[in-house]
Amino acid sequence: MTDNVAQFQAQAAVLDAADTLASKRDAFSLPDNTVYLDGNSLGPLTQEAKARAKDVVERQWGQDLITSWNSHDWIHLPTIVGEKIAPLIGAAPEQVIACDSISVNLYKLLNAALRLQADRDVVLTTADNFPTDRYMVEGLNASIGERAITLRSVEESAILDSIDERVAVVMLTQVNFKTGNRLDMQAITEKAHQFGCLVIWDLAHSAGVLDVQLDACNVDFAVGCGYKYLNGGPGAPAFVYVAQRHQANYRQPLQGWMGHAAPFSFAPDYQAPTTIKQNLVGTPPVLSMSVLDASLAVFADVQMLDIEHKAIGLTQFFVDGLDAYDLKTCFHGVSAVGHGQSGAQVGLCHPDAYAICQALISEGVIVDFRAPDILRLGFSPLFLRYVDVATAIEKLADVMQLQRYQAAEFQVKQAVT
Ligand SMILES: *Cc1c(COP(=O)(O)O)cnc(C)c1O
């Protein structure tokens, strides 16, 4: 062991001993001998969520049946969950609701924002934004008839200079899903407003891990994910944020009965509520919404700023580990990390990234691959320890230095990467 490696390993224990969030790990139900660096893709199960899943199936559905809509308040779950998410993203009450997926919520927001901007025809986004965000704009064109919307795609570095009077909506993801690069929400939102544009922020890789400040940044609209850092379980509902000042004029196109001003009046014509509830469409998925609700308990007594600090601490420690083990030169790109600069993930570029990913998984280090050549590692701060990061680096060194990823078994592509 070189001195650098010995020092790095020793540092992990020091950092864990000083970690004020360390006890949060006990709230999770994690498998043994696994370092889970995919909390950014599918957050792990919490003890509270496990208990709730059992209760909602066996007691609420099994015993109390339809009376549970009232007795267990199923009908208000989207609002209850939205209000629990609000403080995590810097939103005052009555602006966030849990419903549908990010994709569907983006459709609502894009359509509503374009209605508010009748004389503009450009949606500005990044060329490497998450595909669904881009696809939803492409699909919108088919549904809004005569009015052709142009998707203007630019590099992250060109966003500020690409904002002009033709832009109706600036739609961006705060943390890049591949590289982990973090955009400056405040500066971009401010510039967009100077030019009369509305902004939609996708918080898929920031909600639950960064100290997002939607109200303070004067954001118009936002969406975010329930199953990533919020640990809501596979396919958990997403959430949507509509700033209070827009709610009176906001009209989203998916006019469903649950988003009617009085759903149980069963009125023949739709009437929009001028509240965040307008975003509801159909019946909420009670099982997964309940699990998401329970998962949020882990955030009840922690500050987002502390979570963000640890997230950056873990990512920086990982990058320090690459140096200590002299691994940086194995990759043709390593994403930059740092406060204000990144989220909680690191992307490593390598032509064999897929095989490296599989080799690491076989060693109990769960990471993921993003085409064409990125090995993506997420550092979710509520359950990861610095010693886990040290273990991951040690395994990565093994896989790279012995080229273990060259084995035939690691070359086979599966349906989900
Ligand atoms: C994960 C992710 C999504 C997922 O969208 P769903 O419709 O909820 O599946 C959307 N946007 C970004 C940036 C993501 O990372």
C-alpha cells in the first residue's frame, strides 16, 4: 500500500467520525456487503417505507377497503406529500403537489407556460438534457396545432448568451444527469426574467440532495422525481411546483376529474381550480404515493444545507481517492466536483464504461452506465459513509489495474443499464 492510499483509507474513518448525519443510515434497510452508488437513480428502501407498504396493503386496502379514502386520508395524499417536499426545495406552502411522472408534469408545465407566452415560439434547453425533457417539447408541437415551437438546444456554457426575446420558456435540469454539473439557478432565472422568459427547472438530480431554493430564486415552475434522492420506491410519483403568482392564470391541458375545482360534484363541464391542485389528473396511485409519503420521514429533522455539504464532501472524497490510487489517467474524462459546481454524482468517461460498470456490480459496488461512455456514480448522503466511498475506490482500482472488466461476462448488455 502506498502512503497516499494508506492516508486516504485512514481519512475515511476520520470523516465518518465527524459526520453529523451518520445516524441516518439506520433509517434505511440496505443489503449487506453492498456499496450503493445509485441512490441518484433509485433511492433505497427506508424502514418507515417498508412498514407503510405493509400497512397500506394489509390494513388500509385489505381491511378498510374503500373507506380508506377518508379514514386514511388517501384523497389528500398528493397534497400531503407535496407539502412535505416543499421545504426540501425552498418552496412556501401551496405550491407543490405530488402526481404523475416528470414527463407528464413537464407536458403540463410546458403547455401552460406557452399559453402564457402566446407571442413567443422558442423553448431553450441544453443539447444533453435528459431525453424525456426534450421529447416532451417535440411532442408538444403535434398537440398545439398551428403554432410551431422551436426547440433551441445549446451547450451548458452557452445558456446565458442564448436567452433572448424569442424565448418563451427556458427549460433546464439543474444537475446534469450524466456529468453531475450544476447550473446556476439564480443567475439563469434572473437573466431569463430580464428577457421576459418563463423558467421550468427539472430537479430530478437535485431534490433531496441539494439545498434548492425555488422561491428565493424566483423560479416560475419546477418538476422533480420521487424515486431518486427522495427514496420513494420504483416508479414513485413525481412532483410539480407552480409559483403562487402564476396560479391564477395557469391552465394545464390535461383536464382530469381529480384536478377539477370540485371533483365529487361530478359536474359535466371542467372547472379549473386556481390552486396547485389543478395539476392532478386522474386517481392518485395510492400504494406508491403512501410509500413516498413514508420515505419522506427521513428528511423531517435535517437541514438541506447539511445534506448538500455531505453530498459534496462524499463526491470530493471520491475524486481524492482517484488521485490517491492514481486512477484518473485510466479515464478520458472525470467530472468536476465542488460546492456550487456539482450535484452528488461523478461521471467517469471510458470506452469500456459499460463493462467496468458490470465488473463493479459483481464486486458489490452498484453504479450505473450512461451511453455512450459514462460510468456514473451517485453519492446519496443520508445512507452512505465515507468508508463506503473508500471501499468503492479500492474495488475500482482492482477492476481497472487488473483490467478485470475485459472478462466476457461483463460485455453483455442488459435491458436496463
Ligand atoms: C430521471 C429523470 C427523469 C425521469 O422522468 P420520469 O418521467 O419521471 O420517468 C426526467 N428528467 C430527468 C432530468 C431525469 O434525470
